[in-house]
Amino acid sequence: MTVQNYGRTPAMLKEYFVTFSPAEPVGGVAIYGAGETVVTDLGIAPGPAIPVRTAPFFSPHGGAQWCYGYVKYEDVFRVTHTSRFCSKIAPGGLDAQIGGSAAYNEWD
């Protein structure tokens, strides 16, 4: 997993969560069940994506699946923001595309 700071100032990665599902997450509000939450204090400079997770995530599902979660970070003014993501992953993991409803792909 990688994160990228598209802004012009550094940010502090505070927390991220990821989970897998055999069904596409839908609905007007993102709901997160079982998964892995990682709490951290990692500085992210503007620029290219950097890895934040070196070990592979485990998915218990075969076939197409959805990987979704969120990233929480603080900007230079110590305001916390959340970016949510959802990707549909084809079998073999070689092809990914945006998935889920808008609630699973929003940011503030």
C-alpha cells in the first residue's frame, strides 16, 4: 500500500484502515467492519507515492474482490482529514479499478 501527498506542504499520516470483501460496498455512508487499523505518526512530504505497508494484506476471498478503507492525516495546521478508497481487484491482483459507492471514495 502506498500513500501520496498531492498538496504543497507536509502532512502527518495518523491512521489507516484496510479490509477486503467479496461484495462491493455500497450505501450513502461508509461502514467499516473487520479489518486492520494501523495507528502511526509518519511524515509525508509532497511528491511521489511512498509505501506505508511492506507486508502484503491478506484477503480470505477468491475471485474478484474489493479492497477498501481510509487514511487519516493531519495537515500543517493540525487539522485532521480523512481520505476513503475502494478498489475492485480482479483475480490474480493484476488489474484494479475504482469500486464502491461515492461514500467509499470521498475525502475532506
